[in-house]
Amino acid sequence: MIVVEFAAITALCLVPWPARTRLTTCIFMAAVVALVPGFAEMASGILQRLDASLAERETPQDLKQFQPAGFPQNPNGAYADLGLEPLAGVPMIACAPEPHACRAATESFGKLRAEIDADASTTIVLRRFFFPGWRLDPALPIVATDPLRLVSFVAPAGRHGYLLQRVAVPEEKAGWAISGLSALLLMAWAAAAWRGRKRT
């Protein structure tokens, strides 16, 4: 309701003054009055959560909704129970068959750097949940293991270094393009309105 009332007030504010009547003014005032309780309740909730967070700081946690589809979960577990028990003891990197070197190190923003030295092609499993935004450099196909849904790929024979990092998926790039185009159109509209007002 707050969004609807905000949109109504904004629309009434944009109505030219000569076109306003007593009825539109009454509607405007009613929308403002109706918006006050919603803002008051929202502000009260923000203050309550702020007081609670200052009194007892919580450690940020992941949420189930960000875990990959198919990850085994306890059906009787609570919403806040991540159910990460199956990952207990899973190493940062696992290689099969065992190569001469199989090392991994974490970097900023969840990146993972792996070093492999093998005489034959090796299947690599990294302790990162599979996500469409993960990319390997140099590029290799990435698949999800079953049932833990971890990142896996096949490295060719030889000594290689790989960097697993998150990149923007096509949907994100499309969103950026739409947002940028919207911003340009808004600036063009504002410039045209300003010029028109300056001429008058």
C-alpha cells in the first residue's frame, strides 16, 4: 500500500497547478494522511531492529535460498538451519586421479586459485557451490557434482593454474543495459524540460 500511496502522491504533485481542482487537492491530502501510518510503522520497525542489533550483534550467515538446487537438506530442519553437515570434512580441492600437485588458495570476493600438475587429465572438485556466474580462467566447462552440487571440471594433463571467479550472467548485463538506458532517457527528458522551461 505504501508504494501505491507514494505513486498517487507523486502523480498528484506532477499535475500542473492550473489543472488542479478542489477534488484533486482533497485526494492529495487523503493520500498523505493514509501514507502517514505506513511510514510510522516502517520507522518503528527499523528502530526496533536497530535496537535489537545493537544489543546483540549477530554473525552474518548464508541462507538456504542461496544454496544450489538439489543440495541434500534435512526435511525437518528449520529455515535458519543451513544443513551443511554433508560438507563436513570436504577439502578445499580434491583431484582424481591424484596428480603430482593439487593445491588451492582462496582470494578476495570468494575467488579460488588452483594449481594442478598431472600426467593425465584430472577431475577437479572445488569447495564452492555450483553457480551459473562462476567462470574459470583459462576457460573450461564447469559442472555440478552430485549430490553436493560443488564446482567440478576436468583439467588436461600438464601443469596448469586456474582462477575460479564470479562474473556477471547475461541477465545481469541486460539489467545494467536497461538501467543505463533508463538513466540516459531520464537525463534527456530532464534536459528537454529544463530547456523548455528556460525558453518560456
